[in-house]
Amino acid sequence: MPPVEAPFLCLWLLRSWFGVWLVAVDFVLEEQATLLLMDSFSLSLSHDAQGVCDRGLLGFIR
């Protein structure tokens, strides 16, 4: 291999490794965001359901 290609090969390997690392980080962050969104959605649903049950029970008691 000519000595001129060595820096380009090194840069290419570094760039490809960095690209794989970024994809992995993006995947992990996306998974975390999805889990957080699902948690907050389920919390709001359970809170709404609790409110409906409370109103239903209060209405039934009255």
C-alpha cells in the first residue's frame, strides 16, 4: 500500500466506526424516548381511568 493511502484509509475506518457508533446511540436514544412516551401515555391513561372510576363511584353513591 502506498504511504499516501494510509491516512485516507485511517480516516475512512474512523468515519465508518463513528457512523456505526452514531447509529447505535440514535437507536438507544430512540428506544428510551419511546419507552418514556409509552410510560407517560400509560400514566395519563391510568390517571384518566382513575378519574372516571372516581366520578362513577361518586355518582353511584349519590
